[in-house]
Amino acid sequence: MTTFLDNVLNGLALGSVYALVALGFVIIFKASGVINFAHGSLLLLGGYLTAVLHEDLGFAGALAVAVLATAAVAGLMDRFLLQVGGQDAHSAHVQTIVTIGVDIVILTDLSRRIGGDLLTLGDPWGDSVSGLGPITVADSRLAAIVVSTVVIAGVFALFRYTNWGLALRASAEDMEAAALMGVRLVRMRTLAWCLAGALAALAAVFLAAFPAPGLERTTGQIALKAFPAAILGGMASPPGALAGSLLIGLTEALVAGYQSELHVLGEGFGDVAPYAVMVLVLLVRPNGLFGAKGAARV
């Protein structure tokens, strides 16, 4: 029972961090119809800036600069690389392909800078652990749950109570109608990309924190585990991204915790378990857990 509770708590911590990344995928898709394959590179950029700046600025200062810088890079990438081709459905497919090229450029440069090193981000939790009844959990995991909960609640409040959130929801329903009603699509879309970049930079802190060894050049690839979470919930559904992330996090933690019992599936099954869950769910609900069926005029 103790092992099960320990795995569940670790799964919730992982899922909460994946939710930050998955929300970025969903926000960008709702705003522009683009699947941002450069999201992992933005996450790595935020972590790298925190790692190299924390000795001079302290952890809080370095994280603030990293979040703002990553948000700015995401916004500038969208404004000056992607939006130049327009905002119709066809251009969204082209822009998705462009993000692959941007990912290669950013990842190549960051990989050259990081090399084979393991970078520490100077987070205040270190390798400390706390006991919660019969289980022991890393303080970084608890911090991930608390911080992610607060940030995600703030993002949902933006969706619900701000003009930008209303504009985002309106444009996701019908971009042309939203433009005719006075929604400034360019500004709304750029702010969405900035928010997604900021969330990715924040997620990098917890993905590189203990028990992880630190930030390495492959850390950005972890964002690919959040992609199935966004698909599971429905690419245009923020609540779906949250539910999908928790499901993926719990699946990964439970598979890793009971690896000896699941040895028949192979030692590396934990790495592919999120994708296996995605496939199984999509076989039953092709539009995702919270995705709505699209209507097409024929």
C-alpha cells in the first residue's frame, strides 16, 4: 500500500508539471491552430537561462528573467516567423512545419552550449525530502504540485474572466467571426504564445529538480510526454489537457513503480506507456476525452 501511495503522489507531481506543458500546446492551438513542435526547445531554453543566471541573480531572479525571456522568444517567433504567412487554415499547417525547423535551430544551439554537462538550477528544495504518513516524497515534488496548481488556476481564471480569454475562446470557435466582431487576432495570438512560453520555462524547473539529476540537453524531449496529454484531452480543451496530464503522469509513475511486475512488457515500457494510453483512449474517443466533434459543411 505504501508503494502504491508513493507512486500515486509521484504521478500527481509529474502530471501537474506535464499540465503546464500541455496547457502551452493547447493555448497555442486554440489561438492559432498551430501545433508547436518547438515547445520542447522553449522549455530547455527557460531551464538553461535559469541555470546560468541563478548564481548572479539568485533562484527567484533567474527564474523571473528566464520566464520573461522565454515568453518573449515565443512571442517573437510567432509574430515574425509564423504570422507573416497569414492566419487561415492552410497557413496553420505550414506554420506547424516551420516550428519543426525552429526547434532544430534552438535545440542545436542549446545542445552545443550545454554539451554533456548536468546543470543545476539552484532551486531552494535541493535533495530534501518530507514524510507524509507512511510515505516519503521529495520536497521538489510537493512544490511542483503546489506551484502548478496555483499557476494553472491562474491560467483558467485568465480564460474565464479576462477580455483576452474571451477573445481566445471566440477565435477558437470562429476566427473570421471573431475578427469581424473586433477581436485583435494578432495581439491575442501573440499573447497566447508568450503565455505558453512562460509556462514551459516554469515547467523546466521541476523537470530538472531532484530526483532528476539536473538539466541536460535532452530535458526538452520530456515535453513530448506532455503532447499525448494534450491529445488525450482534446487539443482545444484546457480542462482536457489537465485531465490528460494527470492520467499520463499517474500511468508513468505506476508503470515505473511496478516495473518488476510488468517485466513481460519490457524494461523500457515506462517510456512508451504514455503513448500506449493515448492510442487506447483515441481508439474509443477519437476526439479526445473532452474534445468536441467538429461539424463540416459538405
